[in-house]
Amino acid sequence: MPSRTDLIEELMGRFPHVPREAVIKEDLLRGGLAFDESALTDNESGDVKPKSYFIFSFDHRTLPELGAAALRRPPEEIVLTGGPYGLRRTVVSVRINPDSPYRVRPDDDGRLMLFLDGRAISEVGLPPMPDYYRHTLANGKSVMEVAPTIQWGYLIYLTAFRVCQYFGAKEECQYCDINHNWRQHKKAGRPYTGVKPVDEVLEALAIIDKYDTTRASQAYTLTGGSITSKVEGLAEADFYGRYAQAIEERFPGRWIGKVVAQALPRADVQRFHDYGIRIYHPNYEVWDKRLFELYCPGKERYVGREEWHRRILDSAEVFGPRNVIPNFVAGVEMAAPHGFTTVDEAIDSTAEGLQYFMSRGITPRFTTWCPEPTTPLGRTNPQGAPLEYHIRLLEIYRAIMEANGLSSPPGYGPAGPGQAVFSVSSFMDTLPAEAAAPRN
Ligand code: SF4
């Protein structure tokens, strides 16, 4: 049976124009990696920035199954460089899988390395503990809990509502563990605030603003579960919008404001914009009609796919098409038992969706599917999607973007191999560096 090394080298050979860094990064994101105990963090009291569990678990095992990594968290991200493939600097989000053929551990000289099938393939850099994580709010809560940063410090991730009102098998998206992740952290006794009070968010941001002296943080994302009724008396646009309003009043223009929310009717979208949000992510999740209906039963029931897409187009009139960036979960197209069974079919379908939006000036982006074990699709597809699918997606994404005269979307930091900081897929590592949008 071919090894994982054989697989990545075969794909590097077949797709020489896709950066080698992206091949390894996609494989790590879809299948996870293991950490030696010596490479784990000392949580919030050490020198390495720990994994914050900013919204989903993004792990291949539940917390109780992670062993030492449940007690001493892994780092939020790692950065890969050098090795036999000559990797340029590549930031990768950490998704733990104790059974992965990838393992982070020191080599015989004590240098931290990424091993694949027992061979060192890259040096590993760890994110330093940011100064702002060393301070707490007046009530004792940590900045990591209230306002964690990801993407090597570029993005402040504000999951204001830690659960989703699409609840249970008939409503939750079939690849999403937001509700389980909330339950497992509560059960483990970790601080994990269900609804983040606005004043706590402001206090945490003030600490970041004060101690982020290099101004690495450039953007914030407001997000959380979907709100189908109300939270604290507010419907979705006003619930998430009030945070932006408070942030923009207190720190006008300090960060680019983004929101990941449902595709809402135009009047609600206008309210997001009025509250000060500048980038809107109404995620369409998966393009294929049958798969959307099966995988996103709550969204299908409450809104419906056609209406969801119509609202995405409407929102471009409010935000401008460049600033509407809907996400899809790359890989679920191939999840058994309902997904496409060939890479060709999956790529054709995904490309159709990309062309639909990009021909209208809207640039979708994607995160690489992590098959978390407590989700229906993760249970039936613990290996995730074939690596070839992820590599060909990078190729087709860039081709359709260029055919439509578009460049990398705003709010993601720099593009290009060796430059990108976006850590949960390698689309930014694959786009040309010169195409980076201004203000990144
Ligand atoms: S809408 Fe779907 S993907 Fe989003 S939080 Fe709810 S269940 Fe998860």
C-alpha cells in the first residue's frame, strides 16, 4: 500500500504549479497531526500560544480522547519551513489526530520538526505567546477565551454566541460540531462563555489594542451559531451587529470588521453595514443542490438554497461584491454516503458554484473540511476527502478567479506562498503574491 509520503509526492509531481507547501498544508488540515508531549504548550502560563478552540473543535478526536493534549493544549498554529521539499514559510492551523502519520517532535539535535512516516520533512516554528494573552479582564477571564486571535495574530475571532439554534440531527449542518464543542468544553470545566457580553469583548479588545504594539491584528470576525429566534431579545442582525457598533464607536477603524452570519434579507444586511461591518460572509457551505438539502437541513428548511443564493447576490448591492465572501466547506462534496464518488464530479460541481458567484464579482473562499468525530459526516468519513480533491480545488479556484478578473479577497492578509497567514485552507498560499488586495 502506498505511504502518505508516496501520495503527497505523486500529487506534487502531477500538479507542479500548485505550491508544494499547499499540498502538505491541505493534507495536515484534512487529516490532522499528532504532537509529542514535549511539543505541547503550557497553556496560558507558557511561552507558546495555545489552541483556543475558537468556534469548532477542529480535532479528529473528542477532548477526553486527546490524552495529554487535552491537559496541555497544542499550539494554535504552527509554521513550516525548509526540509527536503524546501518549504517556504507556511502557517497551518492545528487539528489534532493522534493516529496521523504526521507528528511534531524534536529531532536528535533538539530542533522541533514535522515528521511524516518517520522522516523529518520540515522545521516547525511555534507561535509566541502574545503579550495581550498574558493579561486578564477585571473579572478574571482570559483574553484567549473572550477574543482569541488566529492567523498568526492577524484576525481576532469573536464567537459571540457559542452555540447554534439549528439544533439536533434534523437541523444542524452535518459536518458541524459547534454544539458538541460547547458541551465538551463545559463538561471539561473549561471557561467557555455561551454568550459573550459586549463589555467583556470591548475590555479584551482594549487589552489587545494596548499590547499589540506591532499592530499584527488587522481584522475581527463576529460570528457564532445561527439565530433563528432571538438571543437576549435580539434577532441575528441586531445581536451580532451590536458588537460591531460598540467596537466601531470605541475603536473607530482600528480593525476591518467582518461578520459570518446567515444569508439574511436585504434590510438586515443593510443593518450589518450600518453597524460598521465591512465584510460579510453569508456561507453557502456546499454548492450542489441535493447535498445542500441533505447536509444543511436547518438552512434548507428555514431559508432554502435558492433564497440563500438570492440573498447573497442582494447583499453585494449593500457591501459591494468584493466585500461579500461566502465560505464553503471544501471536501464535504465527497462525503459518503451521499457525496460525489469521483473527484471529477466533485470538482465540476464546486467549479459551477465558483463561476456562479465569481462571474458576478463575488469571491467565495473555503475552509478545508475537518471530519470531527461527533458529526454525522465525520463519523462516516473519518479520513475526510481525498487529497487530490483539495489540490485540484486550489487549481480550479485560481483559474476561475483569474478568468473573471478577480484577485484575492480583502481581509485575509497577504497572498502568496511564503506570505499567507490564513491558516484553515491554503487558498491564500496558492494565489499570486502580487494580487493581494490593498489594506491587507
Ligand atoms: S448554521 Fe450550520 S455550520 Fe453554522 S453553526 Fe449552525 S450548524 Fe454549524
